[in-house]
Amino acid sequence: MATIKDVAREARVSVATVSRVFSGGAPVREETRRRVRDIATALRYVPHGGARSLITSKTSTIGVLLPDLYGEFFSEVIRGIDLAARRSGYHLIVSSSHNDRTEFEGAMRAMRGRVDGVIIMSPDIDAQALMANLPDSDPVVLLNCAMRGAAFDSVNIDNTRGARAIVRHLACHGHKRIAIIAGAPRNVDGHERQLGYHTALRDASIDRNTRWEAPGNFTEDSGFEAMRTLLKLRARPTAVFAANDSMAIGALSALREAGVRVPEEMAVAGFDDIPIARHVNPPLTSVHVPIAELGERATDKLLSALVNKNRHVRRNDVLGTTLVIRSSCGPAGHA
């Protein structure tokens, strides 16, 4: 394998000049730059990223730590992060904590020294665990985390308002028995969406019934099982709000298996508006979250912090949501 010394010898320049050509450092004459790059190509020379990072203290890599990598929501978040990162010449190292504190800590240790900054989505991890494991100097952006305030940049979803809007929509359709398939325990998104559900019930003067609050964990299987439990109730609900689309899709499957017509006998709504939501049968009413934008916004914040380390002002951005009405609980259209 060719080395930087081989390129320098063939191009009749110093090793430092070759280094400047590939690092984008001090100016190099265009003629010299072209000759060095042509020779490097002929010799199949590839700059050593690790060695360069030791010199520049820059890896051109962003760490991304998510609670899971399965499902359309997380793939859309990664897509948004990747789009913004590539625009600035950065690559990604992606890992998952699987909502486990030990794995979260291990992933953070593995990224130290390998990335210039970290984007973390950890709705289940408490503030103490985050503070204890975040790098001391690398910029950090939090996605949908319970920690708020001036300590870190963060991007969050307006979960409460979105959930309130979709439950209000169900109530406006005349539903009085509205159930919820809740998110995972200790999950900030799930907690805020359940809060929006409770607020909307109060707004509509609908009494809360805890039997209509079925537990879930954001997976299709949990939505399927939750719906089967709700269908066994003597006074079963006429509408169900699932705290994410995956659980709503699982609920639709359970209703189809039980022969319950949607929306004639049971209305169903979700949250996130993942791409598949419009293609299920019937198409799913949902709260639209700009998922890819969530990833892009976090990456832009991180890159801004890297460029303006001493002048960067930390901010907490909250992305709004939009109610998307499809035929799972009402006429097609947008509101």
C-alpha cells in the first residue's frame, strides 16, 4: 500500500505539502495540487484518517446514539442526520442503547476519541446517567430527551399538543369512549403524549377510564396485544389513540383478525406519521412529525457548535406537529 512518502517522492514535493493537499490546510498552488492528486490516484494512495485526526484533532465523524435501530421512525431520523452530515463532509458512527443503561454507557465509551460530537436520543435514560457519561469537551445535541435547559443543545417534538389535537379530533367525531395505547414506561415521548390525551379528555368533558389506558412499548406486537385486551372489555372503546404509528398498525391487525370494521366500529389514530402510515388499510390518521427534519436540525446544531465552539449559543428547539386525517377515523384530508 502506497504511503504519503511515496506520493511526495513521485510528485517531487515534501510530505508536508502532500498533507496540506489532502487536509485542506495551508494554500497549495493549483498545479501542485493536481499533480499530487493525480499521482496519489495512480499509486492508489488513501490518506490515513486516524493519523490525520491525531494532527488536526478532527475525525470528521459524528456519533449517533439511538434507543433502537429498528423501524421507520429511526431510519428516518438517521436519514435526516446523514443528509445534513454529508453536506458538510461528515460521516456517521451509529449505535443503539436498546434502552439499557449499561449499553448506553458502553456505547458512549466506545465513541470517545472517535467522533467530533454526539447526537443522543435517549427518552428512557435519566438525567444522572446522561450527565455521568457525556464527553467533557465534544459538543452534544439531545433528541427527545427528558433533560431541558441551557446545559445542552436539544431538539424535541411538541408531543403534548400533537396528542391533544388528535384526541380532540376523535371527540369531535362524537366519540366518548376513547382509549389510549400508551408508550413505554419512563419514556418522555410516551409520558407527554399520554398527558395530551388526558388534557383533551378534560377539554371535551369526557371522564377518564383507566381500563381504557392499555400499556404498550412502541412496537407493533404491543399494539396488537393492547387492542386484543381492549376488545375483551364489556364496555369497549369506540376509538383508540396509539402513542405511535407502529402500535396503531399492530392494533389495526388485531381489529382485522377480530372482524371489527375500521372506522365504522372502531376508529384508530397514531402518532409520528411514518411513511407506511398512508399505505396501510385503511390509511392511518396520525400526528405528522417532521422526522427527517428532526435529524437534520440536530446535526446542524452539532456542526454549528463544532465551528463556533466559543461563541455557540445553546438552544432548545421544539418542532411542531400537524394532524393528518385519513380514513382510519374520518374523511381523508388534512387539518
